[in-house]
Amino acid sequence: MSVYLIAEIKVTDDSWVPEIAANVQNLVEKHGCRYLSRSGNTETLEGDIKDCTLIAILEFPSRTALDSFLTEPPMTHSWGSRWLQ
């Protein structure tokens, strides 16, 4: 069964972006993931305004694949345990 990750990211210091950008596509492919949407140009139409500068929606083939993706060193180095909350 597919599992979805909705990442609401607030970038306050973009020094980590080059490391993630250099690695994330390979990691996405390695774990059978695909991007459904990603945007730095967000607008809230209903509900509470999100305090983020980037939203990404990713589809993984399983929870195991998602967990493996989140524990990859480039991800844990840049994001820490916040992913797993």
C-alpha cells in the first residue's frame, strides 16, 4: 500500500540546501519514491496559514520504504529527528 509524506518546510538558513539537492533525487529513486508535488510558491486558500516556505508531497511504495528514506545519512544530517516526529 502506498504511503505519503507531506513535508511542510520552513527554510530560515539555506546552507543545507546544496547537500540535500545533490543527494535527494538519488535517494528518492533508491526508495521507489516519486514526487507528486513540490513548490516554494505556496498560498493558503482555506484554514490556518502554514508557517513554511516549501511544501513537498511524496509517494512511497510502503511505510518501510519511507522509513528507510528518512534514515538515510543525508536526510538525518540535515533534518535530524524532526522527520520522525
